[in-house]
Amino acid sequence: MEINVICYLLVGAVMLFAGVYGFFTRRNLLATLISVELMLNAANINFAAFNRYLFPGALEGHFFTLFGIAVSAAETAVGIAIMINVYRNVRNIQTDDISELKG
């Protein structure tokens, strides 16, 4: 049984909208970071799906996906480092408390 490209795009769209919803509604920095990761993974699924169905012999979509995973890992490392520094200064990782660091 062959899985249609629409199924992959549907999974990617659900992940993208869940990430956008989580990014705009959560006040915790860690939940916001997880939401951004969901959006990046949705893009990676689309890269791999389009590569499989449009150019099955080529690997460009897979290389874009690997590059996206590398960018996602770097973004996570930087984001967690920022969260650790914010926690050391404020003792909380809520987005409302970050405005205190402006002064």
C-alpha cells in the first residue's frame, strides 16, 4: 500500500499549526522552544516528502532535511543556554519576567 503525499503534508500541516499555536499561547520559554522545534520538524517532513514524490532518484530534499536538523540542534543548544542564564538571574523562565532584564 502506497502512502500518498497528501498524508505527509497533512502531518506536516498539523505539526506546523500546533507549533504556531504553542508559540503564541505559552508563557514558558521551554514550551516556546519546543513549539519552534515542532515548526522546524514540520518543514523537514515537507522537504523529505516533496523529494520522495517529485524527485525520487535525487537526494536534495534529504540534504535540506539534514541541514534543517543541524540548524535545529544548534538553535536548541543556544536557546537552552539562554534559558539557563535567564533562570540564574530571575529564578524563573516565564516570558513575562524577561522584561525585568532590560534595565
